[in-house]
Amino acid sequence: MHYRRAWVLGDHVDTDAIIAARYLITSNPRRLAPHVLEDLRADFCEQVAFGDFLVAGRNFGCGSSREHAPLAIRATGVAAVVAASFSRIFCRNAFNTGLLALRSPQAAAGVREGDRLRLDLKRGVIENGDQKTEYAIEPLDPFLMELVAGGGLIARVRRQLGT
Amino acid sequence: MGMTLSEKILAAHAGRHVLRPGQIVEARADLLMANDITAPLAIDAFKDTGALKVFDPDRVVLIADHFTPNKDLATARQVRKMLDFAAAQMLTHRFEGGRAGVEHVLLPEQGLALPGEIIAGADSHTSTMGACGAWAVGVGSTDIGAAMATGKVWFKVPATLRVELTGSLGPWSSAKDLALEMLRRLGPDGADYLALEFHGPLAGRLSMSQRQCLANMAVEAGAKTGIFGVDDITRDYLADRARRPWQAVAPDPDAVYHDTITINADGLGPLIARPHSPYDVAPAGESSREAINQVFIGSCTNGRLDDLRQAAAVLQGRQVHSRVRLIVLPATPAIYRQALKEGVLETIVEAGGQVGPPSCGPCLGGHLGVLAPGEVAVATSNRNFIGRMGHRTSRVYLAGPMVAAASAVLGRVASPEEL
């Protein structure tokens, strides 16, 4: 797996900054994707490449419950959001819809804008190719591990219902 | 070791005798709710489960409120999708057009938010209904889609922060000032993953509307919900409304709280939250005199009858400043009708304000009052993040209805004491 670029954001990035409500006239992720982080940093959507990482501080995704936020981030090609902490609804929306939301205060403190990162989920670390270091990812609750491994919430319900 | 209100309600719905913070459980939901933004995704998720019928057509509520009346073709399609689904599933409670209002105000008014029940809503401000003693929690669309099939939602049991409300509100202060003071103290994640439980002598004197204002803004501090215990004010409110029998739940006397904070209303002047942070709270009037272009009075935070009455009392016999557009949206049709009967709306219109239909519209920069580049607004809603009400260079101050009305008259951020 190749190293990919980190886009570094601050604390308390809210869902209005991730995808402004004026774009919620559609729930099509591909139509939402060109507007991700538009009001916060316009260069993101112009330059983001498949497999890149968003690295944020505390409370990423605070604000509204809009699931459009993780869906739109995923549609930009971002491989994972790494943050010191996540707002609760964003976190559950991410797990339910298959966007990797990884908690790593170490990475949030250490990663610099433009660093090249690589994710090793088996070892539970993020490798920083530029700084030649790595950061631990906080382990997930067993329920959430099972949810992600089983393909998300809808897949879980399908198994329950036998549909 | 006893349990808090949240732990008791969750335990009862998860079939457990005892629950402790941090556990993840699947709980039975008494009511599910989605709106015109979140329902289309929830409907897709429901269909993806392979289920054909919702678990109970009496317990799934769909409301068109965010872009209502339909703003454009795209939003009209979203509402159509929601209404077609509601008709096909024969849902008892679907609200659109002249029967729709801001969801978190409409559901309690309709007697659908009941003590001890779990309400899962695909909207962050679902917590508002904690005013009625319900455990009301904002979730995502996929959660609602899955729960429409199973009747269940997964939750991590939150620890509980006890909020003691003491003292008395002054003549120019409102529940919004208590909420803003709470946010100043807690910050954007000071209640991250906690449930707020409101207590104290002042909590017992707050009206249902004031309680809704506080429970509403609990989520701005990262809280999972905000909940009040049941008392005579709750019983009176529900007496002619409750759609189902309900039972009061009280926290155990030996319940364990994560922490306690006390908010004293004595001497708490009218407050504002400055752009672009609900936590940058300062006294109204002295902290900013910035000229404004718009005032919005409404939303799930402050669009109820007492809010409109307070605004009208300030506007009575005065004129809205020539530079300012004042937009007032009563939160529900019943509030609209009563405000019409009482002459509250007449006062607002005579002062030069515009009264629009119940809608979330301007709060989220949706429609019915979107801000142009560089414009400044005072709003009674709950968030003032960058771009929240329109262009990214627009700026929003949050305040209660009296501060908002005074600002409309003076054409700048102001306190009602200045009039």
C-alpha cells in the first residue's frame, strides 16, 4: 500500500463546514462530494486524491446529525478520518455507513499538513513516511469491530432478519 | 448503586436490570423520527435491509420541516419521496404543508413525546423532547432506516452530568441565557458523550417551553441528550395531549453522576454568542454593537409562543430599523394560530417584520432568509458556525427573543435594556 497525503484540520470541525446545509437538497454522495470542506478550505476538493487522509483535532463532526457528512467525505476518496476525538453522531454515522473514523490523539498531535501516511489496521497504527514515525490507533469497542467487520449496520440487520 | 434517568430508561428498553456507562446495548425505540433532509437516506437504508413493512406504523413519524414549503425541485423531490413512503407504509403520523412544524416542537405538542420513552430522531436537536422526560436522542439516517425494520437502535450508555439550575431569571433574561451560559461553561465538547439531567429549584419552575430551550442546546456541548424529570408542569402539559398511557421515571436517590455543574440565574443578564461560536458568550449590548442586516426569530430553540410574545412585547409601538429584515417563523401551526389570535403576529408585522410559515428554513441557511456575503444576523436559533445561515463570510450572533427584537429595532447587536 502506498503512502497518501494528510489534510490537517483543527479542533471542532462541524458538519456545516464538512458539507453546508445548502447542499442537502440531494443525498447523492457524488453530487455532495465537490462541496466537502468548501467554506473551511477550498483547496481540499480541488486537490484531494483517492486514498488521502483527513487528520483533525478534537470533536470532529460536531453539529448536525446529517449522514451526508460521512457519505460525502467517503465520496471524495478519503480513506479514513483520523482525529483526537469524534462527535458522537458523526462517529456512529461513519461506522454505520462504512467510513473509517479512527481515534488517535497521537496522530492528531503529530501529523503535519501534507505528510505522507499509511494505515496498518492489523497492527493498529498509522505510519508517517515523512517523519519516519508511527501513531497508535485507539482500539474499537468489540460491538463496533463486529459492526464494521460485518459490513455495517444494514448488513447486520439483514442477517438478523434473514433477508 | 442506583441509576440516573438515562440509565434507567435505557435499561428498561434493553431488557436489563442494571446498566453502567460505556456499555453498548440494543434498545427498543418507542418512536422514530426523520425529516425531509434525513428521511430520504433513511428510506433507502430501510429498503436495503430487505424489510417490506416498518415495525410499527404508529411509531414512525415523518415530518417535512427543513426546506418547507418546498424550496425548489430538488427539495420537492425529497419531500415527495418521504410522503410516498409514508402513504405506502400507512404511517399514522406524517406531517407536511399546513400541518407541519419544526419537528422537535411539533412532536411534544402532538402528545408524541412521553416520559420514560425512547425517541430516536434523525436530527441532532431531537434532545429537545427531553423536556417532557423522554430519552430523546439524535442519530443518523441509517440508524433510523435500520430501526424502521427492527424497532431497535444501538446505544452506548452515557454517563450523566447533573445540571443544577438555581436562582431566578431577571426581566430581560430568558431560558436562552441559561442555555448560553451553560455552553460558555461547557464548551463544544464539555459534555461529549454525556447525558445532561436537569435538576434544582429553578428547573422545577421552568415552563415546558423553557425546558425545551435548554434540552435543545444540550447537544451543542456534545451531549447525547438533555432530560428533565417529571413534575406537575409535565403532567399539566401532557394531560390533554398524551397519545398513549405513560409512566413517570425518576432517577434513583443513590444514582451516580459523572459530575455536577450549577447554573445560577441570579444576575444573569441577557447574553449573546458571538460569531462563529455558540461558546463565545458575552453580555448583550456592551460586548458588541455591530450593525446587522437580519434578525431571525424562530427555530426549535426559540420559536414557541412565549418566545414570540417576548419579541412582540419589545416590538410593541416600535419600528424595525430600516436596514434590518426581521423574519419571524412560529415553530408550529398551533403556535401560529394562537399568536395570530393574540395579536402577536399583528404587532410584529406592524413593526415592519415579516411573518413566515413554520419551517426550520433560515436556521440552517436553507431558505426563507439566507444571508448574503458579509451580512450580519442576530438569530434565536442554536448554531452560528461559519456559513450556517448562508454565505461563508456572513456572521451570526445567537440570542434570546428579547435581545433579537431589540437588535432589530436598533439595527445593531443590542440589549433590550437599551430601549
